[in-house]
Amino acid sequence: MTNLNINFKKMLKETKFNAARIIIVGFLCVIIVGTLMLMLPVSSAKGQWTDFVTALFTATTSTCVTGLVVVPTYAYWSLFGKVVILILIQLGGLGIISIATGVLIIIGKKINLKERRLIQESYNLDTSQGVVLHIIRIFSGTFAVEGIGAILYSFRFIPKYGVAKGVWYSVFHAISAFCNAGIDLLGDNSFMAYKGDVLINITTMFLIVVGGIGFIVWWDILKNIKNIRNKKYPLKKFSERLSLHSKIVLTVTAIAIFGGAILTFAFEYNNPETLGTLKTGEKILASFFQSVTLRTAGFCTIDQAGLRNASVLLAFFLMLMGGSPMGTAGGIKTTTVALLFLDVKSVVTGKNATEAFKRRINRDNIKNALAVMTMAISILMIAVIALTFTETGSLTKICYEAFSAIGTVGLSMNFTASLSLAGKLIIIVLMFFGRIGPITIVIALARKRRIDQHIKDLPEKKVLIG
């Protein structure tokens, strides 16, 4: 811990390192250490050395909370290897800055002003005051929700697997679900055996959604509930008191979940390979589960390879969108999609500004959203084209794999294990890019923003569009 403290402080002293660069370097360090741990004979069930690429792929999919695997987690890895994977999932879900700060708090080190500003920058907070409390809340909230999930899972897993294994399975899947990792120990068919189990489905969806909406939204909701209980304002004022960020996140999340479920139900209703053979109640449950898990979770209760083309296109959209900022999910984020939609709406309706919930959206936010979308689609297209040269599978399977990787979803049409060496490396890059996020990479590579006087003095011209 002393070494970690020294290294963390040393990193902070380097003026070249901003929060974005520390996040990227931190994730790379965790992946490298995880890779080395998973290569050891003690990590495999057969006690043999694991090749570098397999270990790297597994460490990346765990740290980037994706869920795509080239070897079956339940069979290939030993208990030690599975514990390493679980630790990587938790580290990846909480984030590097949170973990480093948490360690400093635990060992009793005071968080100085520069470190507070780093935390403020990484979480996009308005002020550096209260950032330590913010980190403590993230940890306490995470472990509380994961604990609740583990308890609920135990009602199914303990009777089936016994106390020791049942508790282990409950904890593993609660953390994996909350962190939106989608890595499971249940076999090749994920949660398909539980497609009609209300407890397992609701618990898993609850964990995925809570983890995916972001830590900031949690506390905004809890703060408002507390204020209502203290009678600072009536219940009817609840939605008004939420921040604009929370309103957008909750609105888009609700639309994505219900819209995705309705469309999945309609597209797959009589498809014998997915929902066709299920009872009506099970179809509804499976449709909602599919809608939730597509936005970066990776568990499944229906066979992804059996989806109809319409459902595949729906999956592409939901996987690319992902979860929300400051959460455990990947993708370009719900707020990015919302801002781009609202900007298009403002153009169509002839408005000079983009607005939401009676608030005007900052133009820099719109530019960042456009940059995120453009970068994600560009990298996705390059990756898909590259995969068509390295892999022999159908374009649908290749696209599904690529969208799943960049969205850190983890769903596959039974294609991951058959990837070539080059294909695995491409997917590894996509998973890392998807977890870090386009905007983080841009900030990490960019120099400090400055206003160039000569650009301001240049004459402004219009360009024909469309």
C-alpha cells in the first residue's frame, strides 16, 4: 500500500498528467498486472500456464467490465483465477481514481488540494469541496447494493449449490451484474436456465440499472428523498429538484428499457429460437431482461445467435448507447444520445438554442457529444473492416462482436472463442476504448485548450450542408 501511495502521489506531481491520462495509465497498469496473474499455473483449473493473449483478453474484458470471453470462465479458471477476475471486475467498475483515493483514505493519508482537484476533474464535479465524502459514498453505496444483490441471489444459489458455493456464486454474480461485466460462472448458457425466474431476473436487472445510471444520479435521488422526508419541500416537487443531468439520464434510461423491451417482444414474439416457445409472462420477462442487458451488461436469457435481423439492429443501437456517465457501464452514454437528439430537434423546430427541461444546453456539451459519437462510429467502422479481413464469420456476427466490445456489453453470437489472434487483439482495443471512453482519450491526448487570436480574426463563411 505504501508503494501505491508513493506511485499515486508521484503521478500527481507530474504536471503532464491530467485526470484523463491517469485513468488511461491506471487501467493499463491494472490490465497488465491482471494479465500476469492470470498467466500463472495457479490461475487455471488444470494448473498449467495460460498463454499471454488469452490472459490479456480475460484481464481486459474483466477490467473493462465487458464480458466477452475466449475460454469458459466456469471451467477454465481455478478458484484463484476466478477471484482475480472478480477483483479486476470490481476495480474496473469502481474506477481507478476511486480505488486509489479509497486506498489513501483506508491507510489514513490526508487527501491534499491537488488530489481533490484531480477527483473533481475525473468525476466532473462543480467543486473540490466534499470530494472525499463523494468517494466514501461511492464505496458504501456500491458495497451496499452488491450486498443486497448477493443476499437475493443466495435464495436461489444456496439451495442449488450448497452454502459455500452458493454464497460464492451469489457474491460473484452480484458484483458482476452491478459492475455491468456480464461474466458468469453458470456455464455456456449464462442465465438461460433462469429465463422464467422472477427473482433472478429482477435482481439482475436491478443491479445492472443501478450500476449503469451513474453514482451522481444515485446521490441526487437520495438527497431529494432525504429532503422530502425532512419536509423541506413536498413530494410533488421531487422531479423539479433533480439536476438536469439526472432528469436526462433517468428519462433516456426509462425510454431505452421500455422501448427496447416492447420492440424485442414484438420482433421475437413467435421466433422459436428466442421467445417463441415461452409463456406470455416469460416472454415479457425475457424481453425486459434483453433490453436491460443489451446496454452493457452481457448476461443473457435468450440465444443471441437466434435473434431476427430487426432485433440485431435494435441491439446495435442499445449496445452503442450503453449506460450513463460516472457509472459502471460503457458505450457512448445516454446523455450523448439525448443531447444529439435534442440538438437535431432544435434545428428541425427552428430554435437557436438546444434546450431540455426548460434549461439551455451548453454548446460545448453538444460539441463533445458530437465528437464522442463521431469517434466511436469511426473506430467501430475501422474495427469492423479489419475484422472482415481477419475473421471468416458472417458480417452480422462480426458487427455484433464489435458493437458488443466497444459498448462493453459482452454479448456474442457464439463467436468470441473462434476469433483469430489478430481478431482478439482488435476486440481487446475496442473493449479498452469502450470502457475509457472517446472523450477521455481526446482530453488525454489534447493540449490545454487555448483561444487562438488569429482564428478569431478570420472571416466567417457558411458551407452548404445536405
